[in-house]
Amino acid sequence: MTRLVFFLGPMIGSTLAAVGVVAALVAGITGPWPLLGAALAGYVVGWPVAMVVAGRMR
């Protein structure tokens, strides 16, 4: 399962980072630091989501 998490983590993380940036832009946030924070938050949340997805795939 660990290899699957390491495979899915970056993909899910980058997808959730993009979703976070788009959601921030739709909310009207245009500063570079809040957008970077939204991207970082999405990427960090992607790793636990990858663990859940990998667990359900097994």
C-alpha cells in the first residue's frame, strides 16, 4: 500500500492544489501569498486522501 500512496500522493495533491487555487480565485482572493497558501493546503490534504484511496483500492 505504501508504494501506491507514493504513486497517488503527488497526483491527488496537485489536483487538490489546483482546486484550492481555483476556489480561492472564485472567492475573489488575488494576492500571491493567499493563493500559495491555498495551493499548499490542497497539496498537504492530498496525502491523507491518497492514503484513504489506496486503502480502498486494496
